Amino acid sequence: DAKTTQPPSMDCAEGRAANLPCNHSTISGNEYVYWYRQIHSQGPQYIIHGLKNNETNEMASLIITEDRKSSTLILPHATLRDTAVYYCIVRVEAGANNLFFGTGTRLTVIP
Amino acid sequence: EAEVAQSPRYKITEKSQAVAFWCDPISGHATLYWYRQILGQGPELLVQFQDESVVDDSQLPKDRFSAERLKGVDSTLKIQPAELGDSAMYLCASSSERGRANTGELFFGEGSRLTVL
């Protein structure tokens, strides 16, 4: 699976949109982009995933560039409960491969 | 909502002692994972089961770690003897993925935090 690069930390004001970037320049055509987050002292939680189209669910939006070499996770109205480490992962969907988490981005939502 | 259950939540032990962690995945989930997370790092896979069979244990330190999922449901991860460097969070995850029929969504438990003194 391709590797990803994320900033180690970001801050966001409560109520504003949080935009978390991820670079995956070596992504293959059959690899998906996944986002998970880990709130302190809890297990990781799935957020969203996509292949090449933008995706939206009740938690977040995922914007993938046309060349698929980078993506952005958007939390539209960040709350204090969104403070967590966010992991961007690329993975072949059809298979038994595990997730390579990396070190992620620590997002701090500020009141 | 169904959850992955893990126990114990916290474990403190002395080096050279044996320790065991238990995981009960979401009912019906065929795939079970054990991850280890050292403080400040992302989780790293130790072992992956498909039903009762090991799919990947390439990162499991087999001289001291063992894992089993005898009936393809719950699983136990054992460390014997524990070393200082084993202090970490041990996370269990499950998914319904089986071969091509998967979405890549893993459901994690809250983890078992091990401290080796």
C-alpha cells in the first residue's frame, strides 16, 4: 500500500471548518483513501473513504484531487469533541490487507 | 450499537510475568486484528485472523507473543515473558470483510493498556 504524509498537528477554532490535508503521491489506481480518527484513550474510529470522487457522510467530507495524489478531510463545523488524531490511509479495498496508520495529524479544536 | 469488547482495560505487570488480553469481536465479523500502539505512534498490526486461521502474523514476535482464535469468534493475545518494551496499548479490531466483499471499515475496541515494570 502507498504511504501517506500528514502534518503532525493543526489547530481549529470551534464552529469553523477543519481542513486536514494528506499527500499520497504514490497511490495506485486501485487504492482507496481512508480516514480514521482516534480520540484520546479510545480505539480508532472509521470516518470516510473514497476512490476518486468526492465523498460526504454525516461525519465529514473527503475531497480527492483529480490526479489522486492528495486529499483533504473536511469537518464542516468542528466541535471540541473532534479533538483527536486523524489518520489518512491508502489501501486496496478488495483484499485482506491491514491498515498502515502512520503517525497522523493531531487536531486540536480551540474554544 | 454492537461493539468490540476487550479486557482487561488496564494491566500492570512486572517484567518476566505472563499477561493475556481477551477480545470479543462484533457478532458475525469474520476478520479479527490485534494491533499494538506505542505512545505517540499509530497502531501497528501484530496478527490478523480470518475466522480461526491466521492470515498475517509476520509482525508478531513469536518468541514471546502468541494469539489464538480457536472457534473463530473471540480471541486471546498472550505475552510470556513480558518485557519493559511491551508497554503499550493493545487494540483489537474486527471487520466483516471476507475476500473481495469488504469496505475496509474496521471496528476497534477501546484497547488494553499494558504497563510493564
